[in-house]
Amino acid sequence: MDLTRLSAAKLAELLAAGTVTSVEVTQAHLDRIDAVDDKVHAFLHISDAEALKTAADVDARRAAGEKLHPLAGVPIAIKDVVVTEGLPTTAGSKILEGWIPPYDATLIERIKEAGLPILGKTNMDEFAMGSSTEHSAYGNTHNPWDLERIPGGSGGGSAAAVAAFEAPLAIGTDTGGSIRQPGAVTGTVGVKPTYGSVSRYGLIAMASSLDQAGPVTRTVLDSALLHELIGGHDPRDSTSIDEPLPGLVEAAREGALGDLTGLRIGIVKELSGEGYQEGVSARFNESVALLEKAGATVVEVSCPHFEYALAAYYLIMPSEASSNLAKFDGMRFGLRVEPTEGPVTAERVMSATRGAGFGDEVKRRVILGTYALSAGYYDAYYGSAQKVRTLIQRDFDAAFEAADVLVSPTAPTTAFKLGEKLDDPLAMYLNDVATIPANLAGIPGISVPNGLSDDGLPVGFQILAPAKADDRLYRVGAALEAALENTWGAPLLAQAPELETAR
């Protein structure tokens, strides 16, 4: 039995039954990382000793008859933008190279309390700025389906680790699609929870009004299990919602039965058509037909202000990023570079440190954001973008009066080749055209793998729900997943090439 090919839910069953131990499961995944990660480069840091220590502790507690969390003993990978006490946290940047945080993010505390061994920290675009994981200061991550292609971004490391069977579970963060878009291009499930339903305490912030941590998994049920573990109110996060999560695992199990009678599904008119790869559109239409067959009613909805979402996002996000990244100044922590000539002043140390520590994409967005916030331009740019954000939220409100969930392709194309769009930032930004509106509105979204395009690469199906109705994502996502697996006869990742023979 290859333990690395099993879902987290199945591993949890085997662990609870005593069929396998957490040490065996964890070691199997560490061995897999050792065997393939030189090709994939999903991880920046492997915490093998710590993971095995946690696994042994869970095994001992289970043997003593202690009641444990359902996922206790199932290993997990963590995006390197999430602060972890005692483990390096770099946010994919040279400016934080070697930084060891003195505390844990809230979601890490919950993961540790539940007894999930942490395999390591995954690669990412620097400070979560990118759609391809090509902007990491520590090298590219490769898509396990085709090692010459991108795994999405900014959380390509977490998605690639799950797709390459190096980890059954991972944590990502989603500011404009950085969980969902990598999910689409790697054939994994990615969830952006409702803003404020998973604590942001301990996330290295890029854009505070947009950032949201969430699950990266291989099945919808696995995402529900992980989401319930990390979610819930946190008094240390001022934006945290002080309400319990809806029944996510229950919704996923219900959805897997395949009955969506009475559910209204809205196809977003503005998130399809021109610019979408033919195979992506074909798989989307096939998936809608499967949901209709399961009993759902399909309607078309229009969200007219979505055409301005990309422009609004790329004003709001850089503006917030320029403010959040101001603390990386060479004075307090992280990299410090002093000028080689002339006086050592605070201003010159900041300039030298940021020049050496930040990559091109971070510099581009900081400059853009600083300009948008500058005197004389604030109202014209940042203020106008926030007005567009309000109009997008109103579009969603109107659409959800006509439909219970909204659907679209997750990304307009399959994974492109490494280097293909590096010299064209605008073309890179267009990868997020379908995912950005959910972040601007704070609503939840999920990407479910729904087949292969004509080029043999995976595509994703996005489901959006109203704020705090995350359970709808899991009900519809699980129903689609079940219908697709009945059609294919196996999970999509079973069709992926073996890494040893990947192109």
C-alpha cells in the first residue's frame, strides 16, 4: 500500500483503526520528498526531525487511548508566508533569508494542537506576489504534470507538493487567487475561505484586506476537514468573524451523495468567452451539465463591474503591499545591507537593503502602490478602485439573489511554460481574472479539478458562495467531484505522469 497516494481522510481512517502509524505515514512522505523534490522544488525547508517527533507523540497518545482530532497524525506542508516558531519563514524573499520566528501563527497553533506533523515550508512567489512561483528568490517550482511548466502562484509550492504526492495536505494563502489558480493548473483542490473566517494572525501580510489562508488538498472532503481545523474566531485578529463555521465536513459528505435538487447555480456571464482556452471552456460546460444532471437548476447571471476587477485589484493590492512592506527596512529584523561608500545613514541602509533584498516583482508593486497613494493621486487611483470594489460587491449581492452559488472556470488557460510570461507582467496578471472578484468582495471560493484540456493538462472549476456560506462550496464541490470520478473511474491525479518519466 502506497501511503502517499491515499487521501487525508483515508489516512485518518487507517490511523484511527491502528492499521498504520503516524511515523510510518510521515516517513513515507519524507521519503517521497527525498525522491522527487529535486525535480519539483516544492519545498524550501524540510522539518523531518520535528515531523517525526510529532508523529511519534501522536502514536503514543493514540496507543494510550487518548481521544484525538480526526486528522491527528496526518502530515501537512505549510506555505512559507505563514509564521512558524523555530522553523525558517522567508516569504520567498532574500530579505527574510534565515529568519526564525519566535511565535506561531494561529492556524499553526491549531495544526500543532491537533497533532499534524509539519513536513516543511513550501516555495512561493516573493511576498505572495505572482501567479507562477517564478518570482521566488529561491528558484522556480515545477508543475508535476509537466516539469517545464509553472505550478501556478503565488502558492505553487503547496499545490505542487500535494499534486506530486509529497504531502496529503497543505496550507496556502489567497490574495487574488493564489490557492485556487495553482489548484486549477496542478489538478488539486484549493479553497479560499470567507474573509475573516480563518485567522490572519501570523501571516506575513501582502494586502491585509485581501489575504486569506486556506486548504490545499487532493479531495473536497480533505479540504473540509482541514478548513474546520484551522477556521474559527481568533481574538488576536481584529478582522476575525466572531461566529462558528457552518458544517463543512457534513456538507462535503452530503454533496458526495450527488443530489443537488433545488440548488440554483449561476453561470457568470463575464467570466467566460474571449481569452479562455477552448479546452478549459469545454470542460467547464461538461461540468455544468453534470451538476444539472444531479438536480441543480442552471441560470446565467451578469456581474457587469467584473470587467474592472483586475484594474481595481492592481491598485488596491500594491497600495496595501507598499504599506505592509515598509517594515522591511534593514533596521529591525531580516537582511541588513550597508552602503559600500559614503556615510551609513538610515535612509541609505534602507535603500541598500531593499535594493538587494527585494526582487523585481516586489519592487514593481511597491512603486506602483506608493504612487497610487501619493498626494494628488490617492483619490484618482486608490479611492476610485475602492469605489469599484463596492460596485463588485453589489454585483455579487444581486447575483446571489438569483443563484445559491456562482460558477466559472478557475483560470482562463492551463499551465504555461516557465519563462513564457516573465517579461510581460500584464499577461501574467490576466491569469487571475476569474479569481480576483471573490477577494475584492471577501466571499469564499473553491477550485475543483474537472478534467484535462486538449493539451493533456488539468483545468479547474470555480464555485463561489456568499460570505459565511462556505458549506455551499463543499456541497457542490463534492457533488461535482463524485460525478467526475464516476465518469473517469479514478481521481484526476491518477492520470498524471510519473515524475521519473515526466516531460
